[in-house]
Amino acid sequence: MLSRRAESVSAALPLYTQEDILALLAWREEAQEVIDLLQPDNFTGAGEVDYRHLARVALDFWHEFKGAPKDHFTDAALQGASEAARERLLPVLFALRDLGPRLNLGYLRSRLHQFIAHSQLREKISSATASLAAGRIEDAEKALAQPLWRPVEEAGLSFADTGRLEKYLQDTTNRYPCGVAPFDHHRIGPGRKELFLVIAPPKRGKSWWLIHLAKQALLARARVLHISLEMRREQVLLRYLQAFLGRGRYAAGSSRAPRLLKDNFGTVIGLEQEVLGELKGLSNGKGLLPDVVRGAQTLAQRYDLRVLEYPPRSLTAATLESALDRLARESRFVPDLVVVDYGDLMKVDASNYRLSVGDAFLQLRRIAVDRDLAVVTASQSNRESTRATLVTESDVAEDFSKIATADWSLTYSQTAAERVLGLARIFVAAGRDAQDKQTAVIAQSYARGQFCLDAARLPDKWTTMLADAGGGVDGAE
């Protein structure tokens, strides 16, 4: 919460921040934290629309009624406006209404904190400079000696802050499901201000796993930014289409997939194979099929996904933050979850490779905390893990500090028998807020873009169950 003792500043906010703050003032009750810090002079305009007028309307409503104007905002903003002014204002008002529910409040609060601190510093320097020019040295010293405002969070939480704890526990937007049922039950998944790490042997579906996690966040109406350091962005987007539409890249005949039989506790008690029917494709070899184009257009209306591509060993934390700032400024896109595919391929110092890799993961977590978003990335396990029955945190390649940095570390294991059957195991190697060392069995169909068709708890006699199952499943790889 912002300190009420902070004085408002008169400088103008950056334009894209003005729009976010206006949406906050008009549509969100959380604006109560900032109304005493703002004044209409913090706003300018966009084209022919005067944002100062909109800010004045919202702030006046707050001061009189102690709440967000919401549905009253449009009527109040249009009151007394000419027909021409109404035509200019209405698209802006509708855009602010749509923006309100999608604001990343943590990131917006951070930007406002920074703006206030910078503005106050400029005003103090200006005041001190004027005092020096007039020969008033003591006044200049007093101006510079005044402490800069800091948000009250910097005073720390205490046992008295139970309201903050209740809000944290009740806020379902703090964490997104991972799409593996036994883990979702324990709220194991990517969370804001956290780094979620998945570990797998080479060529075992790390990118598919990351796309699966991003899909779960999108289904929860999160905005997702996918950074690819390995594949072309077109290839990544095609995989997202496969994941959402359940199609192959091209059409094929009917295929089989494993079916997990479970007891009342969600533990595997048997395995069956089921026919999934004819595999539809995204393309006929010449372009996307018409129904796929329609499906993509529907997805674009429902879910907010952006895919960026960088060459391997080119992405730094500064590059990522610059991209995030550019998307916010130019496209009004502030992600809730960022996928980096994958962290091991970020730019590192070749002369100190191992420590540099560890620092790259530390920077990813810093960005998650600074910007109030979830960061999901992958790491490759070492060569020996390809033959391991269970991949654990000790099998991570290069710097083990990646495990210590990540809030969650999950591993992917798959024996030859499981691979034939289209099965794999996910192990929670480490976690901060829930019981780790849990293992789930997942049924897969990469041919249909499905990293996880179904999931259940691992039974004690899993090896025997596998041997009894036998057979194979098409499209398991």
C-alpha cells in the first residue's frame, strides 16, 4: 500500500502509464491506494483527447463518493460534451473499460513508485538550484536534505498485517495451474514473483512442456509472452495451435493413446489404450486449412499471447526488460507470465560459463519479482539423465544454483518402456509453498500437440503395471 504521507507531484506521467492509471482510477477499487498522490496535471493528452479532463472526472468522483466510478465514469466524462467531442471520447472510454480488468497492478504500482520518486528528486534538485542561484545556501541544503518518499512496503510486514496475508492467500491470480491434476490439487504451478523451472533430458519435450504451462495460464485468462531462443517464432505459434486445437502438423490416420485408470484417490490402478480417431492436421502442405484459420482467429479473440524470437546466446536480462518495456509502451501489452525457452540458451560469459548461467537464472527471478509476473523456463539435465530411471535436481546440467534460485523445480523422466506407451513421469524436485518429492504419471500425445492428456499419482507397483501393459502407442514421441 502506498504511504498517505507522500506529497503529489505535478510532472506528467508517461503517456502509456497515464492510460493505465486512468483505467485504474475509473474501474478498480485498488485505486484508493494512489488517489492522494495524483492530480490532473500528471496527465496530458493523446491526440485530440484531453486525459486531464478524464483524470479530473475520476478523481472528483473518488473524493466525493470514496469509490471507483465504474459504470458512472462514461456518463460523467461525456457530460456537457459536444457531439464531436463525444465521438472522440467514446473509443477511449471503451478502451479504458476493457483495460481495467487486465491491469497488472503490481507492475503498475512499481511504475508509479518510480515516477513519484524521480519526480520528487527532480523537484528537489530544481529547488536547490534556484536557491543556490539566489545565494540561499541554507535553503538549498534543506531542499536536498529532505528524504525522498518511499512506499510503505519498504517498512516491512509485521504480525499485525493479517489482512495482507488473507488477501495473498485468497488471490487466485497469484498462481496459475500447471495442468497436471495431482499437482494442481496442491496449487503447484507458476506464480507471480516466482521462477518456475522444468528440467528434462535432451530432446524430451522441454518446449512442449513450456507451451503446456503457458496454455494453462492462457486458459486462466493470463497474458503470456513466449520468448524463443531455440525455434522460429512461426514454429512456436504452430505448436500453440496444435496444443489448443489438438491437431497434428499434417493429417494422419487414427492413433492410440494411453488411458489412465484411477482409484478414488487419483492414483493409477491400471493402463488401457484407446483409439483417438483420425488425426486432423493444421495444414494441407500449402497453407493453413480454413477451419484452422477460423480457430486461430477465435483463439486470438479469447487469449492474449505474444511470441518473440531471439538467436541463441543473445538474450540478456537487459534485453528482456527492454522488450517488456517496448511491448507495454507500444502495444499496451503487459504479460502476467513470461516463458523463456530456454534459460540455458541466454547470453553468458564464456570465460566463466557455469557461474554466468546461474546468474542468468537469478536475473530471471529478479525480473519476476520486480515486475510482479511469473517466469517459466527450462533447463537441460545432464547426459547421464537420459539413462536415469528418475531425473532429480542433482541431474541438472552446469550450475546447481539454478535449483536454489528457482521457486519450483520439476523434472521429466521417461524410461524406454514408458516412451513406447506414450507415458512419462513428472517429479516435484523442489518447491517453496507445497510438499515436494511428489510424482505424477502423465499420458502424452505429441502428435496432437498434447504434453499432458491426463495425469494421476504414481502407484507403488508402477514397474509391474508397465510390464503388464505392453504394446505401444502411436505418436508418443
